[in-house]
Amino acid sequence: MKAIINAKTYDFNNYKEKVYILFDRLIKKIGPMSEFNTIEKELLDKVIDASGALVMPGLINGHTHIYSSLSRGMNLPFNPKSFTEILEQLWWKLDGVLVKDDCYISAIVYGLESIKCGVTTLIDHHASGGDILGTLEKLQDGICRDLGMRGIFCFETSDRFDVEKCLDENINFSKIKNNECSSLFGMHASMTLSNETLDKISKRKGKLPIHIHLAESMEDEVDSINKYKKTIVERLEEYKLLTKNSLLAHCVHINEYEAKLLKAHNVYVALNPTSNMNNAVGLPDYNLLKTHGIPCIIGNDGLGANITREFLNLTYSMKNKYSDPGNFNFSDLLELINNSYEYVSNHLGIKIGKIEEGYVSDLIIVPYNSPTCISDENIFAHIFFGVFDRFTPRDVICNGKLLMENNAPILPFEDIYEKSVLASKKIWNILK
């Protein structure tokens, strides 16, 4: 049993001051510091003093690409004029040559970067053309077994790869399901999935929800309409691929009718605002999604590891998109953050995202000295404008285990960055 003392806690719902938290894998007890002296200290393995800091739930990255950690600084001819050309000139070259060892190295590096940003759960959309079979297990090894994080993984089925192997990898990995690791059925995007492939997926995936890039760019929608005479959402519905808890990334260019179909099938949408702006594909119509009651979560599409940047950019970009400073307010952002905890709770079979007894001990301790008073009424304004603006967690705990203490990961991977540099050199030389 461990204890956090002298804590101010905020879990995107409730704010408390001067409390202690007793925990192992689950939060066992929360009480006022005035009662802490009654605790039998010899029963505690560790006491963490959270004075001058906020204790919050570990954060969730709702859509990412772990292998992107091997792309940083990659110097290839790059002069895209469209989203498809971005894929062709960069991402499809990189993911096309990755092998199992690359996947594991990228998992450790990206996981460490995520831990430093207070992220304890990753929902990943993986691709590796050099090796397909067995690669999701490499991600699980790195993220869940060796780093102690939680992960939900899938392989990006695409006609660019051996489709049968993509199907096998998703189905085989779906047999692994526990409180730390689970799976979705991965699909790249409509524009790289033929009707034949959609039919195969529909016949084999069973009840496994899908994870797909959907209408990220207008090119994806135009491709579907030109080739199949229907929108992307209509294509997926035709093959009965839209099932409860499916995760659709982006949805930037869906229309009103598509939104109604998504609502009818109880799916989630993962918004990735910074990536959308970086790729110049537009921004999601959050008002459309909200009007139709489609639950959204927030990801970063593999662009760095700092998910709080997405919280900020989504808020600012929506206000700008609608030319309305009152649009997308704190209640909207809080709903999306809490949706991510709901999604992971349902998928992993745990209670996550609140600092309450019985919830998993996925916690972060973030230093924060406030220049003004804090209360129940204004706590999220402090989080948004103060904590998120310079987000530097001091301690990170997942499943009751300390992953980072006093700003230093306490995991034995001192040489992983050297290995990552060597792996990137090997990959880049192949691509020259």
C-alpha cells in the first residue's frame, strides 16, 4: 500500500484540498489529512508528499501512431501539394519498411515520452509493412509489460499491405484482453480499402469494434463517392462495420446524413486538431457531432506525445472555426476528456478517470503554484490556463506503480534512445 499526502485533487469532476490517498492497484481510501495520523504507517510501502501540486487522473491519448517516434527529423524529398501526397512522400514510406524490432523500440520511446506528458493510456493505430504478424504483441510488450502503461492496439488493414496478414494480426491479437491491454480491429481509411477487403473484414472481425481514419481529408470522401457512388459512412454501413464502440478518427468531412448514421450505431469519434491543422485538411465540425449526440474523445494522431496541447488547440480552433468566442467552452472540453475515461473503462473493464475509492490508481502529480485563489467554481480555468499551458507532471503512477518520480522515469531503459537512433538510421538509409 502507498499513500499520497497533502494533496489537492481534481479529476475533471470534483476538487478537494488537504486530503490523503491510500492506494495499491486500486484507490483504497481518500480522507482529510487530519485523519492521516491514525493510519498505521508500517503498512505503507511509500509515502508521496504532494504539497504544492495537484493530483489528477492519468491522461488518455485517444488516437495515436506509436511508430511516429521514428519519423522525427527524417530527411526525405518532401513537397506535398495534397494530403495523399503527404502519405505517399512520408508516412507510407516509413511504415512500409518497419519490422518487429522497430515496433518495440518505437513503443518504448513513445511510451516514455507519453509518461513524461502524464499519459498513462494509449489507443494506438499501428502499421508496419516489413512485419505484420506479431507486431501488436511487440507494442504490448513495450507499452504494457515493460513500461507498465495501458494500451488498446490494432493493425491498420489496408490494400497497401498483405490483407490476409492484416486480418490475421487483428484477429489473433484480439484474443488478448485484460485490464491493461485490449484491441480494436484496425483499418487505414476508405481510400485504401476495396470492397473486397471490406467484405473480408466484415466476415472475420466478429463483434470487434473497428478503429479507422474516416474522412480525414476531402480526398477520402471524394474517392469513395467517385469509386463507389456513396459516402464513406455509407460504405462502412453497407458492410455492417459500424458497431457499438467503434472508434472513428477525424471525421473532418462528414455530412449531416453521415452524422445521423454514426449516432445510430453508437460509435465514438477521436478528434485530432493539431494534426488536422498541420496537414491542412480542415477542422472537424464539432457542432455537427455535438448536435447529433456523437461522443467524442481527443487524440493527437502521433504528432508528439503531449495530449494537453490537443486540449488547448481543440478549444482555440473551434472558437476560431465558428468565429464565436463562446463556442466550445469548458463544459465541452470536460465532456470530451471524461468521454475518454468512459471509453477506456468500457473497453478494459475497469473504473478509470476519477479519484475515488474503487477506481484504478492511474494518477499524476503536477506542480502548480497558483497566483490567484482556487475554488470549486474556477478550478478548471486554473487547469486550462495554468496547468495545461506548461504541463510538466512530476510523478506518474499507473496501476498503482510509479512510472516517473521527481520528473525522472524510474524504468531501466537508459540506452533506448541510442537504440532508437540506430534504428532510425537503418530505416532512413533504406528509404533514401
